[in-house]
Amino acid sequence: MGSPVSEPEIRRDTVLDRWVIVAAHRAKRPSEDKEKLSVCPFCPGNELMTPPASLVYVQDGGVVKKLSDKGDERVKGWLVRCFSNLYPALKSDLGFEELVSEVYVLGGVAYTGFGYHEVIVESPNHKAHPPATSLKQLELVMEAYFDVMTRLSYEKDVKYVCLFRNYKPEAGASLSHPHSQVIALPVVPSSVRREVEAFRRYNRERGGCILCDLVEMELGGPRLIYADKYFVVLAPWASLHPCEFWIIPRRHEASFINTHPRERRALARVLKATLTALKRLFNDPPYNYGFHVAPPRWRGESYHWHVEVYPKLAVHAGFELSTGMYINTAPPEKAAEAMRLEIERLGY
Amino acid sequence: MGSPVSEPEIRRDTVLDRWVIVAAHRAKRPSEDKEKLSVCPFCPGNELMTPPASLVYVQDGGVVKKLSDKGDERVKGWLVRCFSNLYPALKSDLGFEELVSEVYVLGGVAYTGFGYHEVIVESPNHKAHPPATSLKQLELVMEAYFDVMTRLSYEKDVKYVCLFRNYKPEAGASLSHPHSQVIALPVVPSSVRREVEAFRRYNRERGGCILCDLVEMELGGPRLIYADKYFVVLAPWASLHPCEFWIIPRRHEASFINTHPRERRALARVLKATLTALKRLFNDPPYNYGFHVAPPRWRGESYHWHVEVYPKLAVHAGFELSTGMYINTAPPEKAAEAMRLEIERLGY
């Protein structure tokens, strides 16, 4: 009484459909911003500051090999390195079970905080964010995204895999070394469920896929930012965030884990082009991006995976928090025009 | 083509149920933070920097009188002053109508940006935020909240009235003079609709009101922060934000506009107690609060109005934006204990 039963713990308010992971230990994680960390735990030479890597990419002659750390040994000379977050939002050594909850009678449900929380360090170079790194390195990052998401998607009791990147402290990054994160959840979060169901409803009511139809309609229109053989980038018509954009594969697939290697190489190029344009247009702003994919093993065939990028150019405040409705001071058509011209100028 | 048809414009993505107000002119509003404004437009003497006030509270002998500005004349010696936002998210001089939209075929709908956006300046004193002002002054602020919300609730085509307060730039306040805002919308936002429907469903399925039942259950429990004759303050079991708390009236009413004067006086006291405790516990953090009320004229009798307070002690990042699920590093039981003890220490 007075404390969560499990640490971490997943709580759902079923009346309001609000999910939260209560994770007190994460309050202890280090922050460059606040503590002026003198050593970066993600830089080469400091590998013992992190848990053993489940996946390490190493250059070996002309090929990239995939290795993993064993016990206290750490693979040296890595290009990309993936390991469990030292301050995980969820823990894989817990079983997934419903907890008896004192508020259950009012529609609250609690589960043990089972899940996976991994870090993908994108480069040995502390400053190699997408605009500042080589296309070749970014292609390796996309392969690592694919490897980690694929592995976690088929772990027992995993219902959704969320891959995201936070850039700068204002967008929630506590360490500045280039990295992404993957959280594998034992439940399907409500906004994912709503989105997947919206795709299914569109398919049932009108046939086809809303995102395929949208891409076709927006090509050549005022919200188009970029298009190549594999991807189309749009400023969505009802953008919640200033300069929000979506990277949409032309080929209809439910998840990033269904992609071809050539699509992943193309995605590296699109991310580099768009994030470089964003950096130049808005003085290197903070941003978040997230991969939107169908839940594994969940009749998700009508869903169309994509990446949503949210530059942090405004503060969402009392109005947004109270209504779920947004005020966006940048019309998507103006944002798309600026991004389109900048990407052309960059020669992509 | 290439720009919104109306300025501002309300857009709804009906597939994903996302609403946004596209308001380009709001990008031009002044910001103390960025521009080092030398003059505060909300301070006495600068009334001509703002539109004429629709409501001004003035002390006249022993009583408070309610006046309004006429044309270029400005009432002097005011205690509370309410006027239209100079950079409104919505404009009342537009008619409310659906716009023909090029993306309508894919489930997007657009409306003219009709609505009201008012500012309530809470004191002539530039630093009189709730912990630093008198209870008497805060009681006037609650009366002004009531007057403005009541008036806007019955304007033609208004479907929802949102009252909120942003404190500090990190929580979205562009001016530091104590003020709150009211936005009256021509639509019911999706999260309000979901919440009202959840109350109605609970009432239909189990009888009674979920918030009445919750208050009864939580009284004396580990998430109770404060209770008096009129209000109960709780850290909700599935708190999304560290140290989030809800101020819940004991008397079941659908909206703040149904309150008695004595309830509003009690609310002033509860806000002062809780916001003072918050300031002392966390070094004066930014916060947002919002009034949650039933939409006017909308069979809202099963709803139970309350105030939700969200301290901004963490950044919601890629995970939250991608899933709608939150990571909260402060268990509500721990947050409630700290707040409860601090409020007792303050003598409330």
C-alpha cells in the first residue's frame, strides 16, 4: 500500500483509456544537461559503462559482421552498438502478469512492467547525427533498426515494438551521443490501436489503403516535400506540429520489418535529406521521430507503416493538454514549400 | 491552393481523429523570452496595448463592480481585466462554416476558424501568481473565470469552452504577467468527447458517477492530497505526468458554470494551497492547468467537472508522441505523500 506493486508497473485507466508506465528508477538516469557528465557512456572506450551489447556491427575487411558482447568482454572497433537501456522503462526479467489492484473496481488495471528497452548507438562518433554522418553509416543504422525490431517483434508476450529517436534535451534526449531507442511493449497502446483500426475501417468501407490513396492524391500537390522511387515525404494536411512531416513508403507493407534492403537504403537517404533540410531551415531544432508499424501477429495487413517526424518548434501547453486539439502556427503547405525548396537546394 | 482557405482554419483528420487549428498569425505574437519586451502589455498603464476589455473588476468602496471598456477608453484601477487575445487562435468575426476541402474525399474536413480566445489578467501586479497573491484576489479570479466561461458557453455556435493556465515559458506562456486563457470552440474536441462518453458509459453500465465513486474510494488512501468541505485533491492512479493532481468538487455537477459562489471561494483556497506546495517542493516548476467541463447544452449530466494540474517536470518525447502511452518516473503515491505533507506544513 502506498507504492506500486511492481517496479516498473504498467497502469491503465480503462475509463479514460490512459496508459502509463510507472518507472521510478528512471528518475536516477544520468543527464548531460543537468550533471555535466564528463564521460560519454556511448563513446568508444567506455563500453563497460553500459550492459553487454546484444548486437554489434564491426567492419571486417570488405564486409560488416554482426557480433555480440559476451559477459564482461566488449567488442571493440564497432560501427553500431545495441544494448539494453541501463535505466529501462520496462524490464525483460519480469513475467507479464496482471496485478491485483485496489482500484480495479473502478476500471483501473495494473500489469507488471514487463518489456524490453534497448538503445541503438548510431556511430562511434559523438557528433554523427544524421546531417553530419555518411550515407553509408546511416544505412547501417537502418539495418540495426531492422535487426532489433525484428528480433523484439517475435519475443514472447510482446504486442508492440516502438522505435523512436529524441534529438536534443528539449526533445527528451538525456545524452547527446547519436542514439535511438526501441521499447517493446506487452500491450498495444491506445493510439496505435486507434490508428490501426482507422486503416482497417477505411479498407472495409472504401477498399484499399488510406495512405496509398493519400500518397497518390498528394503527389505534385502543395504538401509534397520529396519523392523518389521508394518513398514519398508529405506535410500532412492536419499537421499537429509546425513542420511535421511523414516519410511514407510507396510499397504497401504493414511494418518496417517487412522491408527489402534496398528500401532501407533508400530510407537512410530520405532521412538524411529531410533532417539536413530541417536543420538548415530552423537553426538545428530539437525533434522526435517514431516508426509507426502494425503490431506483430495482429491481422495488421491493412496498415501501412511510415515514419512520423515532429520538429519541436512550439510548446504544447494547457489548451493541447486539456482538449487533445492542437494549435499549429505553421500551415503545412508553407512548411512543405520551405522543406521542398531546401531539399532541392541540397541536391537530393 | 497552397494556403489555408480561412485564416485561422480548423482542420480535422477524420480517419485519425486529429484536430488542429492552423493559425499562422499567432507566430507573430510577442514573446518576453525571445524579444526581451521592455513593456508588459498586461501591466496597469499599458491597457491601450490590448483590445478593449469585455469585463473589468474595479473596487468601488466596499464592493467590486463589473465594468467594460468603451472604444478607446480604458477603465483604470482594475483588479482583474478580461479582453480578446490580440493574436487569437480563433476569431469571432468569422462565420462558422464548413469549407470545401481538396482532401475531403480522404476524410479530412475543414472549417473556418470561428471561435473566441480571451485573456484573463489575474492581477494588476506583475508577479501575483497564485502562491504570491492574496486569497481575496484569487477569489476574484475564480469569479472572472465563472463570468467569462458562462458568457461564452451560451454564444451561438459555441460547442466547448476550454479554460487553461500556462505558467512559465517552458509550459507555453509567452508573457509572464499572471494570466489565464479561455478558448471557445465551435466543435467538441476528441479527447473531451471521449471523456464525456466514458462518464456516460460508466453511468449506464454501473450507475452513478465514476468521479464521485473514485473520490469516495480514495479518501484516506495513499493518493489523497487534500480534502475540505467542498473539494478533494487526488494524484490519479494512472497519472501521466510527475506530480499530476486533480481538484475534484465533492458536489456532482457537469460544469464549473453550475457552481455556487462558496464553491468558487473554496476553489481559490485549494488552488493557492496546492500551487504553493508545488512551488516549494520542486523549485517553482512550470505547470499547466485546465478546467474539464461538460460541453454546454450537450446532455452532459453524467459528467463531473474538475481541474487537472500538470506540473512540467519531464519532457514527453518520441515514445509518448508515437504511442499515446506515457512514462512517469514519479509514482502517484509518492507524489501525493510529498504534496500532502507540504500542504499540512503550510497550515492548510
